[in-house]
Amino acid sequence: MTRFHASLVDTSVLDSIASFCKTVLAPEARMTDREARFATHHIKALSEMGIMGMNLPTEYGGMGLDPYTLLEAMANISGTCASTGSMVSAHFLCSDSIKFGGSEEQKQKYLPSLASGEKLGAFALTEPSAGSDPASMLTKATRAGDHYHIKGTKHFISNAGAADVFVIYAKTDPAAGGKGVSAFVVEKKNGGITLGKAEPTMGLRGAHAFEFSIDARVPAENRLGDEGSGLRTAMKTLDAGRIDIAMCSVGIAEAAYAAALEWVKTRKMGGVNISTYQGLQWMLADMATEIAAARGLCLETIRKRAAGERYSIEAAMAKLFASEMAGRVTDKALQIHGGYGFTQSYDVERYVRDARIMRIYEGTSEIQRNIIARSLIAD
């Protein structure tokens, strides 16, 4: 798998994670998909590697990784088992929400157990009628003395079936639109969360997503930041999440490309190796070029993130291009395999299915285009 230049990453960490992916994740990836086995069965091993806290600084029990190494690791994990990558990414959305929006006391209370993998996190923003437009959410949080009564329904929430800690976004001022959204840390053990069934999904079958309802009393001290600051926290969290998804897309595309390249080098038709077919050579050339272009967009986004600069537009561009690139590359990989690619005997059909959601979650391609265009017009 291609990496960012060695001067940008912690090669010892990446070598360890690559070994973990090869020896632990890869042998079970196909089974995880076929049996729709929740990727949480890997949490213990992931935690021992420090992966569940890769996004957090050392003062909160995290690995304190630079963003180049963190995101290269996410590409490797997702290229090996995208369901596991999705579970980890969703966990990061929860802990990032607390990191970006919480007080020091809240960070000290919740982040160490999330970093260690002792507790699994979930990020609950999307609703049945408010996906791409979170300002239209209907979940309400009504203040009553020293607590809030939170009531509503969330949908397509990754990790919800096994999560211990939720960051739930709700309207504290329904008349204020997006400015009336607040964020709350809700622990499942305190009750009030009722889960539906896991959605039977096309891809990422080991990364379960749920609808759930909440009707709970939550201490006021569990609110992240001021009332009305929730959407700002969510957008900052999603900026980080979008570059995560961009690199996950790169990882899936690289795995598909590697499979196609190996197939072309070894497959013969009529006694002739198919690597001599110019049509297939061009497909491989296009695949490699698109992956390199996606990596370039990700690299610029990560550079800004590492420098502490704002990177919302770059993250939108990287997520848009990389997710759509992954769709094209995985489709070409299946095509190169011919009829074999359409069978479950080879991993390329799984790569196609896993890549498809990348254009939808954490902001659809259309939403990314809106973000980019609005910035261009405003400038």
C-alpha cells in the first residue's frame, strides 16, 4: 500500500498497524462481511494497539499521533476491512465531538475510557427526516432545572447497538434553526435509549447502523459548550470526519487496485497473459492516477489540519473526489476480474459494495459540492 512520504509519518506505528491488518483483520474480513458480524469483535485487539485512541492527545489517554500517521492508518485499516474502519471512524466522531466542544472536566471524564477502548462511542446527528440538513432536526432538549429532557429519534447511527457513550445533538431552541442545536453526552447505562434493529446494508455489513429513540433525563452538566453551539461542534467534527472518509476511500480503492493489478499479472487467456491487453493497461493507468490525485487532495487537507489552519473546503474537496474515485476504481477492478469479480470468491465485489456508502455518509457528494460552491461564491 502506498504511503505518504516517510518524513511525514511515524513509520514504526504504521508498520505495526500494517502487520495487525495483515495478521488479524485480513483473515476475518470476508467472514465479517458475509455474516454481517459486528466489527466490535475486534475492539480488544484494536484497543491493545492503541487504535481506538489514535485521534486523541496523550493527556487524554490517546496515542497523540500526527494527522498524517493517523489518516494513513485509517486508509490501511479500511483497505483491509472497511467495516472495522467505519466502526473506528464513528467512534472518533464521538470522541472528537467531546474534544472539540467539551470542557476540560468533560474531556477528563469521558475521553480516557474512549481512548482505551473500554467504552465505544457513537455520534448521533442524523434523523429520519433530517440527514443532509441537520438544522431541521426534530429531537428536542428541554431544560428543567438541573437537567434536560431529551426526546426524539435518530437514524443511521453507526455503533449505536454497542455504544456506551453517545454524543446526541438536539434542539434546545426549536425556533432558532441551526443556532438552536446543542450537543449532549449521554451514557447508555443511564437509560432512556431504545434501539431498533440494525439496518441490513448493501456494504459495510460489519459496521452496524441503527435507528434509536431517546426519552431521557440528562444532567445539564453533560451539555457540550453553550446552548446553541452544537452545530458548530458538529461541523468541526465532520470536517475531521470527512478527511477520515476520504482516506478510508483511498484505502478501499488501493486494495481494489492491488487486487486488479495482481489479477492482470497472473491471469491468462488463450495462453496469453492479459497484462498485454492495452485496454486493461489503460484501466490500470487510470486507476493509479485517480488514487494519486485523491492522495494529493488529502495531503493538502492534512497539511492544513496539521498546521492548525481551517480546512473545511479542502476536506469537502478531498471527501468528494476520493469517495467518487473509490466508486470508479472499485468498479474497474471488478470489470478487470470479469465474471470472477462478480462472485464472492474474490474480494473485489466487497470493495465495490463497501465503497458505495462513501459518497453518502458524513455529507453526500451533493452536500460537499454545496459547501465548495458557497465558499467559492463568498470569496
